[in-house]
Amino acid sequence: MADQQSADLVVVGAGTIGGWASTFAAEAGLRRVVVVERGVAGEGASSRAAGRRWGTPTVASSPGSRA
């Protein structure tokens, strides 16, 4: 198809994480990196880049440890 477009990586969001992810991907050799952003790149709060984990944390322990 003449209209078909492709990318090596599509990053959704151009905040801190998305910006660095796309930069590192390009530096690693990916040639077609596309960043999709609904607003202005870098417009969101920096604290959103801290990440979030849902659920109850599980601690794995090895025999003899006190975890």
C-alpha cells in the first residue's frame, strides 16, 4: 500500500519519560521513532514521571534471608 506508514517504535506521550525513551531509542539505532502527544511536549507536571505501581507489593526472599 502506498499510504502505509511504519515505525520502529511509537512512543505515546512527549513528557519526560517519552522524550528520553525516544532519544535513547534513536541513539540505540532505531531509525524511525514516532512520538505521539495530545498537547504540548513537556507540558505536564514533572511529578507524573515518577511512575506508579498498582497492587500489593510482593517481597521475594531467598532461603536464609530475613525479608
